[in-house]
Amino acid sequence: MINEKVICAGFGGQGVMKMGQIITYSGMMENKHVSWLPSYGPEMRGGTANCAVMLSDTPIGSPVITYDATAVIVMNLPSLVKFEENAAPGSKILVNSSLIDQKVSREDVEAYYIPCNEVALELGNAKVANMVMLGAYLQLANPVKIETVFKAMVKVFGEKKAKFMPMNEEAIKRGMEIIKEQVK
């Protein structure tokens, strides 16, 4: 049975909304109950951005995640500071260690540190840092099939960006590999 409650957070332009949309569309394609609730800061660019994503085998009563997130994905330090407390005890916090040098302060959660920006630059495009993080999350939680994720990416990114699919897929695979190494 699946009951994922995920917070994806960062600043505008880091692709946190796309991460959430891909998880959501993947769940829809696998006939799960889903919810995607975006939230933007008042700034035009570079402001706060986060979304709450739910995947469940049963109907979802509310799209709001309070203090019971099963995973918190943070791409910058302000997001770690703001959302660390929303993780349920025993849940996972995934930290973009490229931009965040602070460690998770809680001891009742599992913390993972993924150098998203460094890996994205190794792949040749800084914009795929979010896909590296998405791969890390997918490896840890396994909420949907990876094949479904790749199909959902076409829906989220659109046909015009299909030429970037191989790089995005490689970024996801690299994120998965990083977690495989950390969990050994």
C-alpha cells in the first residue's frame, strides 16, 4: 500500500514544481490517487517555490501536508530551515548538498545528501539538478515505476523539449545511483 506525502521545496527556477508534477503524473498513469498543491513566493523570479505531492492507493482527503510528510526534498537552505519540521518521524529528508552545507538537525528522520548541482554540471547542464534529486527520491521511496516516470516526463515537459529527454533520464539514473551508494 502506498501513501506518499512529499514536499518539494527550493527557489524559483530550480525545477521543484516540475519534480512534483512528474511524480503526480506518474501516479495518475499508474491509477493512483494523486494531489499536487503548488505554492509560490511573491517574488517574480528566484523567490520561494514549493509543492505538496500525495500519492495513495486510497482517496486523498486534503492536499495539505502539515507535519506528516513521508519525504521532504529541499534544494536550498531556506527550504531546509522551513520544511525540516514537516517531516514525520522516521521519514526521509533529501538535501541538495551542492547548495546546503548545513546538516539535518533532527535525529528521528533519515537524512540523505545529494550533490545535485555538481552531478548536473558533470552531465553538461545545470538545469537537470532537479532530475538528479528526483532520481534520488525515486530510489528511496519507489512510489512509481521508473518507466512510468520517463513517460510522465514527456507529458510534463511537452514534445518541444523531447530532445532533452535522454539527459533528464540520465540525471534521474545518476540520482538513483548516488542513493544506492549511500544505502549500502
